[in-house]
Amino acid sequence: MKAVIINFKAYEEGSGERAVSLAKAVEDVSKKVDFYMAVCPPFVDLSDVMGGVEIDVFAQHTDAVSYGSHTGRITPEMLKEKGVKGSLINHSERRLRLADIDYLVSKFRELELISVVCTNNVATTKAAAALSPDYVAIEPPELIGSGIPVSKAEPEVVENSVKAAKEIDSSVKVLCGAGIATYEDVVAAIDLGADGVLLASGVVKAKDQKKALEELVGLR
Ligand code: G3P
């Protein structure tokens, strides 16, 4: 099943009670379509969101440390204990070192958490695929939040990332993100070989989030 993962980032429209309402809207829409839909609310809203919906809830970031003397850190074990399904790793707005990404992907495998490693180009997609995460999400940073869909602006990056990742490990699923907002963008991504999309502003910042969600998955 193709995936649609929605990252709430630190947008006001996706925080606090609004995070719960938005996640509920995602859940409602997910029942009507043949997409795997999941949400990534802010850390502080994870528990409330998980209490409000049954769809998969992901963290937006995890630190490459275990329990211990690490003030302000979020460990994979903490996410597991809370019932979080997985996490974005190395998002463009929260980059990590290669060794940290490797640590997290291995630890997630051990804990049965879903890893979504974000990348910025074909070369880093190859490097991420070599770690065999569950997903790699290719997102050219210059298109993030731009409203210009990567699937139209840089189709070759998506296509070549899919090819490169599958050549290295055919079990790695490849998402694309940046500027995705419409069903046309999603279909274009899938036509380029992607296993789904990762997006934020097109839904979270929309005037009518429910309508934007319905448009995104082809219900309107
Ligand atoms: O994590 C998704 C993201 O970085 C893409 O953002 O606003 O272009 O959909 P956006």
C-alpha cells in the first residue's frame, strides 16, 4: 500500500489540541482510501495524539543515544515505551551524523520501530539505503515548504533515488517529499516509482485542513 505521511513540524496549526484534531482528520480520511496514512506530531503532543487516534503515530526526530545522562534527549527506547510507531530520522530541519543515522536504524530494527530516513539527493539516498531502513524519504531542501512539488520540479531526482535505493536494497521503500499538496503530485510521485509521499505545509498550513487532505488523496 502506498504511504502518505504527514509531518506537523512545529507549525502552530499542528500543535496542542490542533494536533489531535488534525490527526483525527487524517484518520477519518484514511478510512476512505487505499493509502497507509500516518502522522508525525510534535514530541509534546505524541501522547495526546496517540490517545485520540488509532492510525500510526511517528516522532519527528530521535536522538542517537540510549537511556542515561543525556539532558533533553529523546531515545528510541522512550518512543517504544510510549507506543510510538517509528520516527523520521535526519530530517532536513534536524540533520544527524552518518554514524548517528546508522545507530538509529539498527536500534529501530531491534526495537521494531519503523525508520524513515530523510535524504536530500541521489547520493545521500544511496548511503541511507545501504543502512536498510524501512523507508528513505528524498526531499530536496530548496523545495521544502515552497509549494512547488518535487515530483514535478525535480522528477529525475525522485526517479533516480528510487532506482538507486532499490538497487542497493530492494526492500527499502522510497518516499518523496517537498511541496507535495495535491492528488496530482501524489500520483506523479507514484508514477516515478515512489512508494508514497512525506509532506507538511500543504495540509498543516491549509485554511481548511480536512479539505486539503481529501484533495491530497483524491477524494475531491
Ligand atoms: O517532512 C516533510 C517536509 O519536509 C516537506 O515539507 O511543507 O514542503 O510539504 P512541505
